[in-house]
Amino acid sequence: MESNPLGDQWRRIGARRDGTSPDPIGETQYVAVAPKGILNPSSATHMPFWSINPYIGCEFGCAYCYARETHRWTVERAFRRGDAAAVEIAGLPASIAFERRIVVKEGAAEVLARALPKARLDGSRVMFGTATDPYQPAERRFALTRKLLEVFLKHAGLRIGVITKSALIARDADLFGALVKRHDVSVSISLASVDGALLRRIEPRTPVPAARLRAMRVLAARGVRVGLLAAPILPGINDSVDGLRALLVAARENGATWTRYGTLRMGSATRSTLYPWLDRNRPELAARYRRHYGAGQSVSRAYADALRARYERLRDEAGFPPESIASGAGEQTEMWPTVLTWD
């Protein structure tokens, strides 16, 4: 029998060219892995919830993505095991492999079906999409997220959350309609602006804002508690009064019942992609970002406080309940002014 060049646990399962590039990097490769586990406890992630990520990597290609390091970790673990899949994934720089070499956790639903009855959730929420988008383009082909959610139909009384930038979630509106009858379900539609041209530059393969708002409306009509996650807020790029107001009003009009936001988190993976993006697209901000963030990951306290005040005022104007969670506050050597725009 011919040996598998990707190792016993891995095999290549296809490719897709998205038309954005004529070179081989423009082709997304899919590699299947048989996972030993799929339900990550909060003790392992140090987050106040359990998590499920059906895929490793994400095709959306957001310039600010903080999760690109997951590919490097996957490769390092595979090399330690002597797994040839590491070569397949590591054929590109980690920041590019993250969006062009997608690992598909084949059979994940069966793994979850065995693990869920034994899991001691203790009322904690199970979150989909904490590292990579569960409704990215790969989901249209492999339907892993849908299969995983279907496992929850055999249980009751759990708390489930989904975070996605994708309009593809509307495909599963019927499933979510059934889930809300058995569980506490919330869906966060991640949308940082209604400016489609801006998002196309910084999130090159995400669905347009109108499609995400339409998905929000479809889910709300099925009784799903759906909200707007305005994230990330990038200083000087999508934090203006007019831009945030338009975003919040659009979400409210399309069925969102709550909203939260998050400021840009500047980890090493984000630096490797966002700084070059700023150099090309917003050179007047590039040096300022480097000074402001320095070696840290968070915006300054002054900026965080001013943004919170702005967002909460606009949230109230749009008719949302008084609920808002900010992230990314911290002390830095240079502070952004409390007037948030540079126009």
C-alpha cells in the first residue's frame, strides 16, 4: 500500500483558487487531520468559556488577525512528532500559510459526540470561532461547523456562542432556530465598519457588510439572540463618530439586540501583517502606530477611555441596551489624543 506523504493523521483533500492572485499562493490548500479532541476546556485556554475551532487557519486574510500564530504552533508540534504534514503547512511563511493552508478537523462531530456527555461544563458557554472563523469559505465545502452544532441537538440546557464574520451562517438559520429551543444560544456577527471599500482593503476575502447585516436579520427572524461585535477598532481608521454611528444604526435596524466592541490587539502575528499594510495603505499612520504600541499589545488608557465614552454614547443613540465591553486598555509610552480622528 502506498504510504501517505502527510503522515498517518494527515492527508491533502483539495484546493480552491479564489482568483485574487495568479501565483500559487493564490490557491488555498486544504489538509485533513483526524483530531483527538475538539472541545477545549477553559483550564487549557485560560478563558472563561470552553471553545471549539473546526479549522486551523482562516481564508479571510484580515491584515490585523491575531490568530496567525496558531499555524506556527501546529507546525512546531507536528515537527516534534516527526509528522510530514509540517512540511506541507510550512511551505509558506506562517502568516501566509494561516490563510492559504487550511487544516480541516475531519470527523470532529464524532469526536464531540463522544466528549460532550462527559464534559464538566458547569454552566460555562461553549464558543465557536475564538481562534478562526467557523463559517469561513472552507465551511461551505466541508460543513464541519454545522455537523458540530447538530451534535448539540441531542442535548439540552447548554450555553452556546458563535462568533463569525461570515454571511454563510444564514445557511444554518433552520438549525439555529432548533437550537434556541433547547439551549441558550447567542451569535456575534463581527463587523468593524459599513464601509465596504475599507473592509475590502483590510479584510480582502470577508463578505461585504450588507451580506453580514442580512445574515443578522435572518437569524433574528428565527428567534436567535444576535448582536454586533464591532472589532477590531483601529485608531484613525474605523473609529470616527460618523463611521461608528452608521455601523451601530445598521446593526440595530437588522435585528441586533446588543453590541460589544474591541480595540486592536497588537501581538507579534498582527505586527507581521498590519505594519506592512499600514506602510502601503496608510503611511501617514504607520509610524504613529509603531510609536504608540511600542512593544505592547494594547492601546493607551487615554484612547481606551475616550473610545468607550464615544461608543457608549452612540450605542445609546442607536437604541441598544446599556451593555458594552471594551478590550485592549493599557499603559503605553505615547498616548493617542482623546479626539480619536485625524481628519
